[in-house]
Amino acid sequence: MLPEELIDLARNVMKTKAETQTIEVKSAHDGCPKRLYDTLSAFSNQDSGGVILFGLDERQDFRPVGVYDLQDLQKRVTEQCQGMCPAVRAVFTIAEIDGAPICSAEIPGLDLSERPCYYDGSGRLKGSYIRVGDADEPMTDYEIYALEAFRRHLHDDERPVERADAEALNMDTADAYIVKRQQDRPGFAQRPLSEKRKALAILTDEDHPTLASLMNFGIYPQAYFPQLSMTAVVVPGPSLGDMDESGARFLDNKRIEGTIAEMVEGALAFCQRAMTTRTIIDPRTGERRDQPEYPITAIREAILNAVIHRDYSLYTEGTPIQIDFFSDRLEIHSPGTLYGRMTVEQLGKARPDFRNPTLAVMAESQIRVENRYSGIPTMRREMAAAGLPAPVFRNGRNEFVVTFYNRQPSADAPSTPSAPQDRHAASGGKDLLRFCQTPRTRTEIADFLGVRTVSYAMRVYVAPLLQEGRLKLLYPDAPRSRKQKYYSQS
């Protein structure tokens, strides 16, 4: 970073009066902060790294207060960097703003194979942190394990189910899978059946089924893993907890169990039952056709992705897949974060690593699954063909969520010309964009628009601008944070 860039960065922080996902502010006016370990760990454990900015005081509205000694500060920060495992290599820049000396320490993000970075004095489990918005939070056991599993190529779908034996499987179905796999493989076809079952991870050397075979060929997989299932609900409003006129919280509620193929079939049946269908008449031909609320092909791809690519580790086996129908959207929650180096921005573009390769190949034989990286493009294509917004993908700390909206977000806007919200909508959101040149909270936006319901303001006005990239999240890795703010660069 050049001194000029450091000054620009400092002035932007002073203007927004906020730290971010990649910026941490420390005063350092009276001495070097004694514990930077959490921030050093958090920045090192994200791809973008981060910058620690010394010389502004958050308690004084981010006013420049300067640092006590530029030379000594860099020395002491470096000492703390050396206390990390692996050691952090900070890059320093110094400058002056409004007569006060300031300093930045750029912390590079570590390669995934080197994470987690942690404070050696606390150990890997207690000293590993992750950045969430403007806060450094301890990494969960699952987050640490997920890094370890990717680095060591551990595949939880191949772990033995020691409580079960071969009788837990429908061996006719499993052996039919073997027949498919040995086609055009004469050498493998000649091996004994018991050897084939073990080579294809259907049974272990001790004749226990693997998790992959249990989920694909099991007679009743949920007898061993009750929560490796699905829960599906229909909510009578846009938020969990909303009730209809009779006080019911759910219009439909079902637990879906069975093998992967059976759960996919059951989930699709639930979705078809839950969706509304409208009849469209072609004005030229008079032909009538039914159009479901969401394209079923897109839903199928999202459900397949959830059951095949979910995390099956000990840390998530107690969490089912969730299918939540709201009045304005459908959400499909899959336990576990995106695997390996994959990011939301790369979905449908880059070739992913497989978290569950054995389970995926078995599922391909049981249901029509391509496993050719076409799921995300198919969802996008089907939603576009139906005239609906593009699917939204969110990678949380312990789950991956696909959201389908059933209408363009502005379709519910009131039509009264004098309504304040109509004035802003008619201007193409320009008023709101200007208002958000300073980061704003959800409540501030709703007040500005003159909308009583915050959720309505977010759905109707903010969501379209986010999708277009005209509004941005101040804390992109914590989209639901209570501290979340929205800003415009235009």
C-alpha cells in the first residue's frame, strides 16, 4: 500500500465511521495494543486478508489521534505476528493525516492448505479466529475440522457405520450398483463379490456399511442417523414465526426420510404440493398452460445439491436439510459450508472439489444425477426462463443456502402515486442510492423510504439493488448481522 492509498483508506473510515470485514482500527496513541492475536488470526484465515489501521480512535468517532512511536509500533506488532502459527508476515505503511502519524499493517490471507492460523500461546482450538463483519470470532470446532478435512482429503461419506452390518442394506440394490460399475471393466468383474463390495466402499473390511452406502442402499438410514433427513415447512408469511388468521405457524410441515433417492422424491412431492400454480392464456392462440410458482427443475437441482454435497461429518450429522416455503421465496438450507476453495462467486464457473465423491457416484446410479457441474447453471437458466429473479446463494459459517424468489422483488410495491415509497421506486432507486453513500442500517433505510415494515423495505427496494450490485453489504460475510449496513459507491 502506498502512503496515498493509506490516507484514502483512513479518510474513508473516518467518513463511514465503521470497521469492515477487512479493516480493523486501533488507536495506538498511548502504546501498541497488547493483544492483536485474534485479528491477526481472523485476517489470515480469509482469502482477502485485512488491514489493521493504527492512529484513529473509534471511541472518538474515528478521529485521527496518531500513534505513539511509528518505529516501536512496527517492532511490537511484528513480535506479535511471530507468535502466530504459522507466523504472519505483515507489510507496514506509514503516512500522516491532519497532522497525525498513522500506520497500517497489511495481513495477507493464508492459502487454504496453511489454515487455520492461530495464536501459538492458545493452541489451535482456542487460538483460531474468523472475521465476521467487523468482529473477530472464535472458529467453531466444525470450521477447524472442515479445513483439516480438505487439507488431508478426508471424506466422511466413506466412514464406517459401526452400529450397522450388511443387513442394514438392501443388498440386491447394492449388487445391482456393482453390476453397473463393472460394465466394460472385465478385470474388476472377475473379482469375488465380497472384494467388489469393499472396493466400491459398500462394505468395510469388517463388513460394516459405509455412510455412503447406507444413505443410498439402506433399508432405513434414519435408524442410525435420525437427522440425516429433511424437514419441510410452508410458512404463511415472509418470516419464521408468522401466523395465518387461525394462528397456525405452518400451513404444511413434514419430515422426509429414506435413502437419498427416496428423500429427493419425497421433497419434490412436497414442493409441488406447496407451490401455487397460475394459469396463463396465450393471447394469440388462446392456449392455456399452468405455470408453477417456481420451476420444478430448478428446485430439483437445488435439492440434489443439498443431499449430495452437504457435510456428513460428525459435526453436522445432527442437522437435517431444511426446505422453507415463505410467501415470497423458497429457501433450501444444506448443512456445512462450501467445500475447499470454492466461493459463491465461482459457483457454476469453476470446477469444484467433491466433498462426498463415493456418495455422489452411488447417487448417480440411483437417480438421474449428472454430477457434471451443471446444477447451478441449470437453476439460473430455469429461473430466467420463468421470468423470475436469479437464485441467490449464501455461504454461511455452518450452512449453504439457496433462495428462489417467486416474483420480481418490486412486484408488491403499492400503486398509490403519492406514497413516499413510490416516489423513490419511480426514481429507479437513485434517491436511496444517494442516501446510502453513507452506510445505513435497515431501520434507517425504512425510515427514509417512509415504509413502516423493515422486511418489506428490504425485500422490495434493497434486494433488487443488491442483486444489481448497486448496493453493497458493509459486512458481506455476515448478511444477517444485526450490525449490517448497506452502502452505495455511486
